Amino acid sequence: MEIESYRLLCRDASIAMTNHAKARLQERKVCLDDIESAIFSGIIIEKYPDDAPFPSCLIAGKAVNGNVLHTVISTDGEFIYIITAYWPDPDRWTEEFTKRKEG
């Protein structure tokens, strides 16, 4: 799936997440507005076609505050499922936060 398909679902507010995901996002101080902003501004940097129950992807985009946010999402074509979101660690990612550092 391409980023535009996720953006269309995001415009319709068709977003779902588990209570576990909500709790983790709260711990990380990530809100739904941040995730939506990252989807609209971001790019898909990794795809996970073998994930179940639906293929997922990692998006790097800008949160509301302008910082890069990584968001892992999937879709069944009707809803976006938020798997997780986090502020990427500069020690593990390149300067643009789009590629993992080697080693």
C-alpha cells in the first residue's frame, strides 16, 4: 500500500488502536494529532508485507511540534490500525531518521 491510501483513510478519521497501543503512546507523549500529522507529511521508509493480520509499514513524518515521528501502521482497507509510534533515537537512525545506522 502506498502513503496516499493511508492519507485518504486518515482524512476520514478511520483510525483504530488497541488499549495497549494507547497506553504506550501516552507513555511516549505521542498524541493522535502527532500521528495524523506524521502520516500526512511523511514517507514510508520500511514495509513489512508479512505482518499479520495485515501488512504494515513504518512512516517517518513530522509531528505537530515539527519533530520527526516514526509510526507503524497497517490497514484492512477500511481502517488504519496504529501499531506503535515513537520518537526515533538519533543513535540508531541517520540524520534524516529514514535509514537505520549500520552496526
